[in-house]
Amino acid sequence: MYHNKIVWITGASSGIGEAVALEMAKGGARLVLSARRVTELERVASAATAAGAGDVLILPFDMAEEASFADMVQKVTDHYGHIDLLFNNAGISQRSYCIETDMSTYRRLFEVDVFGQIALTKLVLPLMIARKSGHISVTSSVAGKVGVSSRTAYCAAKHAMMGFFDALRAEVTQDNIRVSCITPGFIRTAVSENALSGDGSRYGTMDDDIKTGMDVTKAAQIIVRGLARGKKEIVVSQLLERFALVIKRFCPTLLFWIMAKKSAHDNN
């Protein structure tokens, strides 16, 4: 499905981004790998080449530095000519109660998780519309549908992403462009360790829920299969998180009660 397809993955230096890159590489995709850490991108690129990637372009940049995005898009088109799939995966999480979270932390998270994704998508979108072909995806979260204690910034950002890309899908379907929202639950990555504390510093601790979460390679396989099928929403989670999504849909009051009880328990 992805043999010789041009796949641009942000947040590709670790976690879901790295795992998806390796799965795409097995199918012979031609990759663009972006993140801030050049050394880690080089490591992933080497592994992707060994796995069978048709070509790999390393393109490091910071999702909070929107001024650089146009140059990044130009470098991709200069190298490959077009983009078949933009996988908006870069992002950071947060672990702090609202009362102790600085506004600068909220703004930092929104710059990366929301405005960065929108800005890059807006630059790639005209290229896809011109070709009447393309696929745009975003890594949201179960937290994009369920409010979770100590993650007010993260939940707000992921809710925003679900809304933006759902609306974008309605706009671009007529241009033969697919839009997929990926909704992971707890996946075994460094997401909580790299999360922001209330003052913007690194949280540095792996959550217990993350420790027992889904293996990241298994998650990537589900994501790649879902993207290949053009699924509009790809839920990547174990039973508990799926159950939360069902309750939110059919009995939201019960879910609100459960989440409040969980917060009180975690705070004791």
C-alpha cells in the first residue's frame, strides 16, 4: 500500500512516530522524518533504511517555530516532488493541576500540539489539492474526547485537534483528500516522562498507566493498517480506554463521575 509513497512524519524521533516510520519502511515507503533531535532522527533513519524504506530524508525542526515551516515544505517537494501522507504526530503532554499550571505552559503546549499542526497542514494542503490526491492524519488521543485530571492543557489541545481535523475532512473530501484522526489510549512511550510540569519543566516520570499500556509496535501496526484503509478515526487502545469512549458517548454523566472519583483517589 505504501510502496514508493511519500510519507512525512513529524515527531519521528521516538514513540509512535518512530514505530510508524519503521512500519511504513517495511512496506517500502519513502520517508521524511522530522523532530528536533538530529541524532535520534539519524538513528531512526538508519533503522528505517534497514527495514526497507525506499528513501529517507531527515528534516529536523521545532514545531513551535512556524517561520521555518515553508522552507521545510519546500525541501520536501524539492527532494520528492510531492507528499502522499502527512502524519502530524509531534506533540507534548502535561502533568499538573490547572491551579498550578502557568499560562506560559498552556501556550507552549498549544503552540506545538495545535498551532504547529495547523500551520504545517495549511502549507501542505494546497499541494494535495492541486494533485487531487493526499492523506492528512493527526495523532490526537483518548484525551481528545475524555477529560482527564492533571491534563487540562493536553486535553484541551487534543480536543482542539479532533475538532479541527474533523472539520477539515468535511472541507477536502471533494478534493479526494483523506483525513484521519488517530486516537491512542495508553501506549508504552516516553510521553509522560517528556510531559510538561506546571512551570514548564520536564515531568520526568513514567505514569503507571503508561507502563502497562499497549506496546508501541503493536500500536503502529494498527495505525498503519487503519491509514491504509482510509479510516476516518483510528482508535488505538486497550479495553479500559475503549470503555471510557463508549461511556462518554452514551452516558457522559457516569463518565464525569468516574473521572472525578479517579482524580480524588489519585490525589490521596
